Amino acid sequence: MLDGKFCSEAWDCISRYVYSALQGGSIMNGWTNDEKMMIACCNDGTRPVIFKIERIDIED
């Protein structure tokens, strides 16, 4: 993140996980010990960035 801007390529890599989490979904069911946690990686081969995305459920 530079100057308050988020890399559009990174967002392209993680957006499907974020949208799934917003809907209460779990993309990585069975891949991680916690169904609320998702791992994604930016596709930049020379400067890879790994994202850990966690869904936080708020009780009504």
C-alpha cells in the first residue's frame, strides 16, 4: 500500500475471498484449521505478497 492506494493487481487476487467472506462463506474449507481464515497470494512473481484474510462474525 503506497500513499493510501491499494494495488489493483493485489485486489484482483483477493477480492473473491473478501466477497465470499462478506457473504459468510468459506473458500478454503478443509485447507485450513479455521473456516473463517483464507490465504491468498498476489500474482507478482518478483514481489509476491501473501494475504491472510479472516472473517469476523458479529453477533446480532
